[in-house]
Amino acid sequence: MKIKCPKCKKGADLSSDFSMVRCEKCNLEMSYGEYIKYIAHSDLTYSDILGDYTGSTEGQTAGSLDDWDSQSG
């Protein structure tokens, strides 16, 4: 799958199992997890979105299905 290289902004390849990102243009090679972190820290748009998400769930747990059912009733 083609994705945007975070380094040179050209087309990079994401492996079919979503494990590696490789760009032949600038020789970038990193895991998909590293790619997500790189994007989140280098692009303010993504950083703001992730900050909003993590800020709203900090210190909370998902709970059990019983917990969710009791809250919805």
C-alpha cells in the first residue's frame, strides 16, 4: 500500500501486514508504530488530534460489559 513518506513527502510503501514502512526515494525504513509516532510528533494536525483523544481518556479504564450496560440504562 502506498502512503506518504514522513521524511521526503513522496510515496512510501506500507507492507501488507502493516509492520514496515519503506521509502526508496530517501531510504527511510521504520516500523509502522514508529511511523505513527513520527507523524504524530512532526505534524501539528495529528498531534492535536492524538492529544485530544489521550487527554479525554487519561486515567480511565474500559471496564467490563456489565459496567457499560449499567451506565447506559
